Amino acid sequence: MASKDYRQETALCQPAAGSILARLREYYGSSGLTNPRGDRLLTTRALRALRELKPRLLMINYPDPDYVHWGNRQFYTRAISIIDEGIREIYSAVQADRE
């Protein structure tokens, strides 16, 4: 493992990830008013990454439930329902992929 420099592989992956973000911006525009926001945006990006990059491992950090710390309990329950919906979409996409 010491002989393999994983930083080189990471550097090779970054242009592909950058091109996905560029295509998302191309599709939605740069106003921020037409694209999904928050955790829905993370689900959209994850689905696109699954289709285009075909990763073996995908980790998603959904931060919206953390808004409960600002006092409104409904932020947490709403965020969890959005995450549940997103995980269902991701699960369906993975199950539909033959690979």
C-alpha cells in the first residue's frame, strides 16, 4: 500500500466530478431559484453521480436535520422526511442498474 499513491487517483477523478457540477449548472442555470436546494440537491447530485461516474461507494452527508439546533423541531422532522424520500430514489436507481 505504501507504494501506491492514492492522491494521484483522486486527482484523476476530480475533473469528472467537476464536469458533473458544470452540467448541473448548465441544466439548472446559475440563479439558484430553479434547482433543488438543501438535501434534495444532494440527492440530485448523487443520482447523477451514480449514472455518470458509476462509483463503487457513495457517501452522502445530509446536513439539513442539523437545523434543529436553531430551535424549531419541525425542521428536523421535515428534513428526515426529505432524506427518506431521497434514499428511496437512490435505492431505486441502484436496484434498477444492472451493474
